[in-house]
Amino acid sequence: MSAPVKIQYLKGIGPAKAKLFERLEIQTVQDLLHYYPRTYQDRRLNMPPNEYNADSLTIFKGRVLRTQQIPAKSVLIFKAVLEDEKGEQLECTWFKKRMYRAFRFDPFGQLKKDFHLNNEVWVIGRKNDRGAMFGNQITVDEYYVAADVMTQWHAGRLTPIYALTEGLTNKQFRQFMVEALQSPTLTETPEILPSAILQKRKLLSAPQALKAIHFPNSLAELNVARTRLAYEEFLLLATAWGIKRTQTKVLAKDYAYEIKKTLLTPFKEQLGFDFTGSQKKVINEIFSDLLSPRPMNRLLQGDVGSGKTVVALCAMLLAVENGYQAALMAPTEILAEQHFLTFKRILKDLPVKVAILTSSTKTAQKKKILQGLADGSIQILVGTHAVIQDNVQFHNLRLAVIDEQHRFGVKQRSKLKEKTAKLDLLTMTATPIPRTLALAFYGDLAVSTISELPPGRQPILTECATSKLAYDRVRSEVQKAVRHILFFRS
Ligand code: ADP
Ligand code: MG
């Protein structure tokens, strides 16, 4: 494979345009080829309904019958009437602001040239109601002169629509894409799929697929192009997971757990409730990970109130009774504080030292905590992002728990992992994630689910809402609460 060609060397793109492409993360011609359409418009004539030809969109090809410029107060209007082969007529309208006048520049100059009598053109536009009484009338979005060689890429076909940035139009972008598809970069696109797989799965070659994803000749061709590109993406992902799994397998922990029950038994006794069946199941899953020679990477999911915290605490106590440290990171100070108080309460008669570290921990206190973490006298640390700051050094951190993990970024999570080379990681969330999605997001991840609430709880209702609906709901609940308080005060 030859060196990648910078996008600015593609015909028609200079350094200035290249900057716009950079905003789309397109640096090379190869990047451009892999910038797939956001959607398509079916700009073929008389196509039966499909997902790409919305009702509101009109595609018309016809000859210019007459044109007219109408002076109005604030806008200039240009109209053209077209007639197609079947004798059907369409009135097309363009509007321009009047300010152009000041520059003695005819805003319709190009239009008048292109819409000379009898010239054949394609127009793409939206029906406008105002003219309905005069028959077919549209406001034109794009037009193309039928005889132009480039027109075949914009009209009379399934036309790609790209997600763009200001300063680029879809028309320009398609033109650059055609340029890229005709450049040597396309044919030099490396084929990463083995030919045996290509044959067995009847997949398009990489260049064929790229050509067809941008300019499909039919809906069927679009489908096979997608299949090929999706197959490639999934194969790459699956391969990456496979490599990661193999790496994790050889990555043996240099520490081991043993269930001693010196802390776990008294903890269970003073808890005041029994674990639900679900909690028992996930504790078993987590413990078998901890006891295995490979580092744990497990997601614990369960509704709010399903009792994830005590499950995490079990795991942390197993670490502590083996002489290791454990840390729990929460996304907000309030949550960290809550966990800290819970831990203090549940562990009050046990020989376990718990500390909390957040950005508002006072300097003197913080110094003491850092000392305790370094010498191992603090066994459990609860905190916010402050936990992963560089000045926090642990004596022997072996287990990290992340609460509400979806609210932390990937960077923060991996930073916690960096804190010590081989670490057992438990992440918790109330947002259920299907296994396949979890894998896609986080790589090789095991998932445990708490599927029942402790006895006596109201079932939790999960709903999907727009932000407006959500705010309205919060507002009405707050009002209810306020009314309730006022009622009891009076
Ligand atoms: P979440 O999964 O939302 O983090 P918590 O761990 O905060 O839920 O648990 C909510 C409450 O339920 C806590 O007060 C906890 O002590 C209590 N709890 C947890 N497990 C049980 C159980 N098996 N029986 C009764 N109460 C429980
Ligand atoms: Mg919680």
C-alpha cells in the first residue's frame, strides 16, 4: 500500500477546504472514502415508495417552457415552468433577498443561463402550498442541467446525503467523492478480508463496496455494500476482542484470594437482612472472578435500590480480609458521601478502616489519608475522581469498584486501572445494557444482573422521555411535594 494521500491534494480541494474536511475528521482521501452517507434521497423518476423518497420531496426532469422574474418588495423571485416527456408541467420558484441589488449583481444570472428555453434540467425541491391553486409548484433546493457530465451523480439516481459542516454543500461533497472514487486510492484500498471469506459469504470487494455505499445503483446494491462493510467492522471488533481475551488469559494476577470469612461472616451477621437470591447469584459470580487467576472485568447491573452497594461491599471485604486495599469511585460528592456513611455504619464493629477522599477534603485531612493509603492502614477508600489523581498512591490496591459507571469517561476508568498494573475491576450501573452492546462499548466484559428488588419494594418503572417531558415531570413532582409540606405545616 502506498502512502496515504492528504485530502488537500484531491482535485478541487486546497488548504482552505482541507480545514473544513479536518472538522469532519477527514485527513486523507482514504478517510473520505470511508465517510459514509448519513442517508440517501431516491432521485430516480417515478419510483415506488421506499424509505428514501419522502412525500414532500419532488424530483422532476423536464424542458424549460418559460421563465419569469418577479420584482417584489423584500425578495426577488424567479420562476420557471418545466414540461416533461409526458406533457406534465411543474412550476419552480427561487427566492433571493433583495440586498444583492446594491452590488449590481444579478442573483439569478446563472439561473437564467441554465434555464434558457428548451434546455433540459433536473430539479429537486419541496412542494409549496401557496402555489397549490396554480397546479404543481415547488421551491427548488437543487437543480442540474441534464447535459452536464456531473449530473449523473446528483440526479436520476439514489443520491448520497452526507452529514456536513458549515462551508461545505452536499453537491460539492458528492463531487469530491466522485473524484476520490476515480482516484488510484480506491483501487489501492487494501482488502483485509481473506478471499475464502469473501467467496463463502458472497461479499463485495472493498473497492466495490465503497463505490456502492456512496453511489448505489439500486437499493439491492446498497444492501450488499452495507453487508460487506458491516461484516468487516464486526470481524475487526471480534478479532480485537479475541486478542484482548487471549492477552487477559496470559495476564495472570500476581496475588490470590482466599475466602477466610474473618470479615465476611461478622458482616453478614450484623447486616440485619438476608441477601436476595439475585444478590447471592451475583456475589458468587464476582467471587469466582476474584478467586480466578485472571483479573476481573465485570459489570454489575441492577435497578436503583436493588442492593448493588452491599454486593460491592462483600467483594471489597473479601479483598480486605486477604490483606488488600479496595477503592470505590462515585461520580458525585453526594454519592461518595452516601457510600462512605453506609460503609461506616455497616462496618462500625469490624476492624476495617474506611476513608473518603473528594475534591473538598481539607488539606491536612487529605495528607493523613494519603499517608494511610500509602502505608496500607486505610483499607477501603471511597471517593470521587479525586481517587484517581496522580498523588494518590496505594499500598496494595487490588479491587476497584466504579459506581454509576456510565457517568465516567473511558479515560477516567482506564486511569483507575493504571493505578496498579493488575487490578480486579467491578463497575456498577442502573442502566441496563444488553451483553452485545456492553461488549461493543467496553470490550471483553462479563455482565452480572440483579433481577429482583429486596422484599417490600415498589417496582421501578423505567420510561423513555424527551428532556421537556422529564423536566415537566420533575416540576410537577416538586409541586406535589411542596403542596404536601405546606399542607402539613398549616
Ligand atoms: P443500589 O442498587 O441502587 O445501589 P443500594 O445498594 O443503595 O441500591 O440499596 C438500597 C437499599 O436497600 C439500601 O438501604 C440497602 O441497605 C438495602 N438493601 C440491600 N439489599 C437488601 C436486602 N437483601 N434486603 C433488604 N434491604 C436491602
Ligand atoms: Mg447505588
